[in-house]
Amino acid sequence: MVDVVFVLLLFFMASAGSQIKPRELTINLPSGKSAPGIDVPKTPLIIDIFPDGKVQMNNKVYDTPGSRELPELRAKLADTINKFGDKDPVIIRPDPQTRHDRIIDVLNAAAASGVKNLTFS
């Protein structure tokens, strides 16, 4: 019994002595005044597709429901990609009742405009 207590005492003494003392790590961070600012879009690009074929991006309707090429949407997407880059995601939110061919029309317009980061919601 004394041997077990002695081994436990040695174990706790050895582990208590090896504790790492917390220290402060000093790092010199850059001030950031020399870096130029970048333009970021104020709102995310959200494209809603309705069951009647209407396509809306950020609450503005583009093209007619019968338009397969979606030239207005393509132009707006291309302009946004040229201005802000292709890093920001374009979110497509189709209504559950939307026809699949209309979703494909929007995907084709996004691809033709140079969209690289595309998600569905």
C-alpha cells in the first residue's frame, strides 16, 4: 500500500513540475495603411427564379419570362464580375415549382458571364 501511495506521489510531483507557464507572444502587425482598398459588392448576388419564368436578381427583374438567352441578366452579371471579380458567390434560389429548363437558362447565362463561384439555396 505504501508503494502505491509513493508511486502516485512521484507521478503527481513529476507532472506538476512540467506545467508550461503561459507567456505572451509579441507580434508586430502591419498597420494596413499602405494596402489599397478593394471594391466589394454591397449586397450578395442572389438570383431568384419564379415558376412563371421570371428571373430576378437583387429584387430587380431581368428579361422576359420567355427569353431563353437572358441578355440583360448576362450583361449585369458580366458587369458585376468585371467590377468586383469572380470570388463572390452567386446564389441561385429557384422556386420548387420552377421548370428545370429555366434553371438551366440561368446557369448558362451565369457561365457565359464568367461566374466561377455558384451556389444554390
